[in-house]
Amino acid sequence: MKKQIKLGLSLIALISTSYGFAQEQGTIEFISEELSSVINKDAKVEKIVDGCQFTEGPLWIEKEKMLLFSDVPANTIYKWTEAKGKEVYLKPSGYTASESRGGFMGSNGLYLSKKGELLIAQHGDRRVAKMDAPLNAPQTNYVTVAGEYGGKKLNSPNDLVVSDSGDLYFTDPMYGFEKGMNDPKKEISFQGVYKMDKQGKVTLQDDAIPQPNGLAIFPDKKTMIVASTDGPDKGWFLYDIDKDGSLKNKRVFYNVAQEKGMGGCDGLKIDKSGNVYATGPDGVWIFTKEAKLIGRIKFSRLSVANLAFSPDEKTMYITATNNVFRLKMK
């Protein structure tokens, strides 16, 4: 979620042609031949969903053969299947109060726990919640997982991940507020990266990123990456994960503050080899674990928000403005 959304979904970003492959609405740019180990050179980007307001938080549910994703302003989680296409899965998805409001009030990031529970970053209700219903029989019954820090209500949780040890990490920017940074309902002065342990204790891990966004844990289980959406630190930071789960030794992974393309740094995922797929200016940026840029999936008129993989990592789903795209990588 970003300021750029409000400023210009009609702006046309630059489309790279070097080593590019023209697609339906995307271009795969092979900056390094290393990219061909994860994406075939004849791979195609295809649109599978359109007509939404702003798509986010894609999550593939293998057992149900369905893709879930958030439409944040519509306060709806949709499901997509090959057989039936787009259908409403949960509504309301992120704002359940009776008082009418607008803005980015719905769900954002979605996560499937090891127990098979759907965890939801809810902008409007300002919490991380759990759907209290089976995945194949969804109900708008939500249980708060994390809603406060230091006795104050969270801003608007955006993305989340759970470690193998059971610690929940989540980012808490301010995109869910109708009046932005100066909204009178805002109780916490900063935008934080948090950890909640298995006992339910929420601890602040970083309060120095202006708008923290997507986050993921590397396969080594010892390193985390967090996106910084805008400003001079626009890009991605790395942290070491300490024995107690705390984030230490913050450092820059890659900075894109000088890039002029459309969109900020938002959702991201890491594959089993440690390659990073991170949404940023003009699309998806693909790095090795050593922060070497090996390719991009570029979009001309869309703000790309997030992505998800199938379990075999052969298919990528991309949420971009009012659409969802599929890329059969291998």
C-alpha cells in the first residue's frame, strides 16, 4: 500500500527492453542468466483476475486448490480457482465496525499457519486476527491474535510471517487510517516491526523504518528481510534472528530510493534457494540471497503490491492494482 496509489495509477512507467520478453501485461527482464534457473525464458505473464479496487496479500491454499487475496478498499477477501474464477470468500475482511468509513479498511497480508488457520492483517480493525472457521467453510468470525503494543492500539497491521519456533512477526504502517499519519485515531507515534511470542507477548523490534511493509524469513531460519516502502531508505533491510527471536544487526540489503518507477517496496517472498522476489518500483525485483539483482518482472501501468508461490515454486501469483496475474515459471 503506498502514496503512489493516490497520485497516479494512470502514470506510465518505463518498460525495459533489454533482454526483455513482451508479455500480456508484463515484461520479464533477464538481467542475469541466473534467472533462467528459476524462470523459463518462454514463460508468460497472464491476467487471471481484473475488476478489483486494489489487490493485496495473495496466498495459495494447496489443499483447496485456491488462491486467496485481499481487495483492501473493498473490505473483501476473494478466492480464485481455475474452475470458477473469482468469488467472494470473506466480507467484511478487515473492518467489522458498524460506523461507515472509506480508505484502505480491509484485510491486507494473509498467512496460513501450520495448524491450517488463516491469519489476517486487518487494516480497519487494526489487528492481526485469526478466522475462526475451517478454510473450506469460511465465516466472518475473527479472533484477535495481536491488537496492542504497550497498551495502545496498533496502527494497521500490513504483513505477517510465523517462524518455525512459533514467533509471529508483523509490520504496522499507517495505511489503514482514513486521514493518514495525522489521523486522530492513531495512538502509536511510530510505524513498527513487531514480534509476538508463543505466550502472546508483543515486543517492538524496529521503530526506525518510516513505513515497514513486506517481510520474510530466509531458509537458514537465521535472517529476516523487511521492506521499507518509501523515502531515502526505500528498499529492503536484513536482520539477524537471535536465539530468543529478537531481530538484531540491521543492515541494508538493497536500496532503490533513486528509482523513479511506479510503486513502492511492498510484499515479498523467498524461495527455497534463498532467492528474494520483492515488489518495488515498476514490478517484482528478483535477487539472489547475496543481494545480486538477476531479473525483474516489469509492469507498465500498474502498482505491484505482493506475490505468492505454489508449494512447488513453479507458479507465481502477483497482485497489481486492480488485477491478479499468474506466471508459470517452470
